[in-house]
Amino acid sequence: MVEKALCWEEIFVNEQGGIYQCISQRKIVFVFQDKVEYLRINDFFRLQKLVATIDVEKMLLATSLSSEIEILSPIFFEHFFILSIVDVLALQDLLEGAIVMLELQTIIYERLYSVIV
């Protein structure tokens, strides 16, 4: 179990992990499978695009055992992740939820700022 640092602000969390914003380091904190990665915002969006391209349907229809797992090891990660079909779906859910929350945060900020100005 990963201990949440005091400087982490929650963006989105599901049963498998969480996405946080680290204020002190100005990075996105990616927590999944009890591993922690600190990502620049550009790397976070690259990760989201990479995970979105994983073809779950192809994994489900695969006949060989090696096709039922996905190894995720982007160059900006210190760790690598071995993902089952369930893990891929949980990771996609986690990243999509975080993207929605970041977009919502941006919309709220823009609305509040435009009212003040």
C-alpha cells in the first residue's frame, strides 16, 4: 500500500490506483499496482494516449497466453507494469477519469476567472 504524501492533491482515484498532483514538485503522481511514478504533465498525456491505444478486444480474443497480457514500459517510467485485461481496463478508467477531472478543473477556473475580471 502506497502512503499518500502531504503535498499530493487528489485528481482521481479508483480501486486500482490514483492520480495526484504534487504541488511541491509540480508533477503528476501516478500510483498503480503499488508503484509510484512522478510525471511531467506532457508525459502524463503521452501515457494516457499510449494506454488508450491498447486493444482490449484483441486481448480478449487472443488464443495464446502471451497475448492476454500487456507490458507497459514507457521511457519516462522508472518501473514497468505487467497488465492483465482487468488491469488494462482499470488503468484506462483511471487515466480517463483523471483527464475528465483535469478538464473540469480548467473549465471551473476559466469560469471563475472570467467572472472576476
